[in-house]
Amino acid sequence: MALAVCGTLLGLALYAGGLCTVSGATFLYHDYCVIGAGPAGLQAAYFLQQAGRDYIVFERSHAPGSFFALYPRHRKLISINKQYTGKSNSEFNLRHDWNSLLSHDRRLLFRHYSRDFFPNADTMVRYLEDFASLLKLRVQYNTAIIHVTLEKNEQAWNGHYFLLTDQDRKTYKCSSLLVAAGTWVPNVVNFPGSEYVEGYETVSINPDDFVGQTILILGRGNSAFETAENILGVTNFIHMVSRSRVRLSWATHYVGDLRAINNGLLDTYQLKSLDGLLEGDLEDLAIVKDKKGKLHITLRFYLENRNISAGIDSITLPQDELDNFATRAPYDRVIRCLGWKFDFSIYNRSLRMMPGKGNIKKYPQIKPSYESRSTQGLFVLGTASHSVDFRKSAGGFIHGFRYTTRAVHRLLENRHHGVPWPSTVHPITQLTNSIIKRVNEASGLYQMFSVLADIILLRENATAFEYLEEYPIGVLAELEMQTGRKAGSGLFVIIMEYGKNFSGADKDVFYYNRAVGEAQHAWQSNFLHPVIYYYKRLPTEHEMRLHPPDWPLPRPDAIHHIVEDFLTDWTAPNAHILPLRRFLENCLSTDLRNFFAESCFLFAFTHQKLPPSCQQGYMRMQGLLGSQELLHHAVQAGLLQDYSHTDFSDDRPSESHDGSQEQLMRDHGIPVHPLQHLVNTKDEL
């Protein structure tokens, strides 16, 4: 009974939080609890605050963005900060600003904090501090959540509350939990001798400490190459070993792979300057330390049934059997740079927060809606949500998850507060223009390619459409439930894609004739380009699960690729707009062209059904006022006949006709527009 009463009180809690006591235990209640005040946590807090929701953000450190206070160790970010694009459109410019969070405050654009193309991490810390303070986000610092569990309650939003306990044993209760704690637990591989390995998180960043040394680095990501880049000029040589081959971001089109700013060791390796890369399973290695402190690499199976502490002389090394073994030279230091993983330790078994499988085991299992697969109401945001698009898109980085966080907020607004997904309604004549505008400006589509999509819901008889921006396509089958919008008359899905066979570690992305320039070959486009899917009905969940490999969506009723463009400017009338318009017309069985008034007048006498532009424009006495300049242009383009020299059968000069028409209007008290003599049935535009 006490729980039922407390549940009622919780429902009345204000945004500042409500106190509830049950059996002597006191809980501070909020509708939304956010764990972590990094970029994703602050972004979620911003949207919750703008919507007037009751929320609190818990941050274990004394300031936001504590991860960036330490990482990257050598302080240079690999997220670009492009100051100039030649455009003034703020949405377009976000395509090339990978550090700013979304807000209404123009002061909080990262370009106001740094002019460096690759900024310093300390600048990111300062930026996040300003973001939290200027927007007055409700962040509770020095609060480390050490345990999370569930409390069943039928009155709760999701059938349970989340109970959070901090380091001081204070307990908090919330209806929805947003986990934005990132991945910060270092990946560690245990093997014989791994105690001699130094971690990326603690190794010295002073190059003087490595002068004249021979170094082995475990790992092959940006942290490994960043470490190598820092000491490249002072070491004897550097070897790097990892299970997988090196993956270059320009080949994979994945920003988390090796970036050019850190790849100096590739030069010294391929140009034979002693450094080198090796492939091997780290769990098969073993390290033996000799009397001089040198570290020798051997294989685990050589140590089976042997005492490693007995000394190196009693241990078989690979070079004893293969005298040209690659790592036969001893090393002075071995450094581990294997990245990070999610901290599962604070979550009670009742939440069933399970790691993913295979190469996404460092992330928790979540749905394409970013909700936990096992616990309703628990959403994972930011870097930890990257399992949805790992090695595919930018969801693990600020310039990607700022948009997925907004998508999650919109899903929650509809689910818990009855606020439908934002949309705009337009007449069907604006369909082509609406698509062209978005594919040329939208940053969310551009950054989260193949993950977020614009959805166009057709109204009955295709006379109008409803436009939804940046919806997660992984839950397309649930669109009506997740957005509160109806999709009963068909829909278009607009996404950005790379060519199917253009991305991969083994791909040559600089081959001759790599670009497609002709509209008829648009489906072969390699670089990022817009793709429009048309469905006569909403795909089912079964169809979503069975979509073709390497396709983001099930097979549509029709599909259209807008040909790739070197300038990413899809506004060419013949190459981009005309093929798109014809595709849309074929799907809708209608004419989406815009007609002059004279053409609409003729259609009204010769056709049973007028084109939409005539129905929604001319027939409603709407359209452009004619002018001599527009008339001249229309005649030159062959759109209208030239009546200026036509001698009509009344045998009166045209000037006299115009004059008498104006006089007749004046006689009836009708005001005459200065251009009225240019406006008549045959030349109204």
C-alpha cells in the first residue's frame, strides 16, 4: 500500500524533484535520470530542459566532459573544426563542424572556441563547461552512481522505476533512465607477462622518456598511432601488433578508423625506416623479462608446463626454432592501446544489461531505437550506443550522436507526453523542392548516413504530404507507434548512402574513373549521395529483419539515386532535379511541374483533371503576377506564344484595346495595377 501511495506522489513530483519515503527509505524522484555529463548527457539535458521536463544529470567528476580532461592523452582531437565553407546556412555548416552540440544559442558553436582544424581537448572541456552553465542545465556533480536496479510498480511509465545509488549511499528514483556514461573502462588483454605492459591511460607522454628505446605497441586504432606519432622521432624503432589489419578511414569512410593526422608510422614502415606493423592474436602472446629488464616476445604455448619465473634461459623462444622470427629483438617497453569498453559493473542483474556479441561486445545490447533490448525505459546515448551503427556511420562521435540523442528525445516525447514527432505539411507541388532543400542542407542526414532518414508521409489522393526529419530507419516498421503520425497512403524515405562496393579496408578509393557524373548511371554512384525509397505501405517488422545484405532498408516499390556530386551540391536542373521530379511523378502518377496561367487555362478546357500546380494555384486565383520580363523569358523558353505582334479581329490597335480595358475598369471603380496591362489570360505567369 505504501508503494501505491508513493507512486501517486511520484506522479505529482515537480521538475525540481520530489521526496518520497517508503519504510524509512527516502528517494529523490525525477521523471528522467541521466548518467554522465559528457557531450551526450548534456545534449539530452538540453532537449529535456527545452521541453520543460523533470530531469537530473549525474556526473561523477567536478565538471562536465571529464573524459576529455584526460583523453586523448596527447591532447589533439581528430574531430574537425572547419571554420569556412563558403556558405552562411547554419545547418549546412554543421556538416563540417564535428564538435558543436545542438542548441538555440549561437554563442555555443565550437568555432567561437578554437580556430584549429583539429582542436585541443582542453578546449572541448571548456566548451562543455560553458554549454552546461550558459544553458543552466541541471547537473549534479561529484555524484558517482555505483548501483542501478529496478523496482516493479504498475503505476510507473514502464512498469518499473529505476533506483540509483551514489557513492554516499543516497538513492534516487526515476521513471526513465538515460545512460550517457560513454565507454571509459580500458580494454585489457591478459596473457603471461601482461603485468609488464603499460596502459595508454598512464604511459608517459613526454618524448624524452623514450629516447633511444625500442617500443612495442599493442593495438592499431587512433590511440595506438597517436602514441607512436608522439615518439616516432626519438625511438630506435616501433613495432605495432594487432589482431586485424590496419583500416584507413579514407578507405572505409568510417571516422573511427585510422585518420591521416596520426598515420606517420605507415610512412616509416612502407619506406623501410625500421618501424613496422604485425598481425597476430594478442591472447596467444607472452612476454618474458630478462635480467637486464628487456622484454622478449614469445608465444603462450611455449610456456605451457613451464615456470615463467625460472628465467629466460629455461624458456624456448620462437627464434630458437625460426631464426628470422619478426619480433626476435627485445623491447624496452610494451604499451597497450586497445581502446575502451562500457562499464557494466554498476547495473544489477534485474536490468539484464548484456554486452553485444563479436566486434560490438564492448557496447551494451540495444535496439535501433537506442532502448535496451531487455529493460523498457532504459536508453543508451552517445558513444555507448554505437553498436547500432558500429563501423558504418558516426553514431559513436559528437557529430553523429547529437542527432541520435535528439531522435531519442522525440521518441520519449511521443511515448510519455503525447507529443507527436515534429512534422510540417505541404501541398504535393512542393515535394521536389522539399527533398532538394533537405539533401543540400540537412546535417543529421549527412552525418548519420544510412541510419537517420527523412520520412515523407503521403496524404490521401497524394494532394499533400507530411515531412518528418531524421527518424531512425531501424524502427521504420514502428513509425506510427513511435511518432504518433499515420502512414496509410504510402511514404518516401530519404537517406544518404555510399556506393555498395566503395568502402572497405582493402578498397582502392582513388582508382581512375571512380566518380559517376551522368544521371542515368546514378545507381552506380560511389561517394555519399541521396537515395529515395518509395513504399506503397509501411514495411513490416518481418520485412525489416529480412532486408538484403548491405541494404539499410527492405526492397522498396521504387528507388531513386540522385547522382553523386563533387561539390555535394545537388541542385543541377538536369542532373539532379529533373530525374528526381520524374521519379516522384512516376510513383504518384501525377504531374509535379509548375505551369503558367495560360497553360492552366487551356488544361481547364481540354483535360478532365488538372495538374496539382493548377489546382492549388491558378484555380484558387494564386500565382505570380505577370511582368514584361517574365513574359519575355517564357517566350524565349518556348513556354508561351508571343502575342505581342498579333492583329486581333477587332481591327483596333492593341494599345487602344488596352486603353479601353483600363478605362472600363476605372468606370466600374476597379483600381488598376501599374502592370495590369501586362496581365491577361495569355501572359499571366
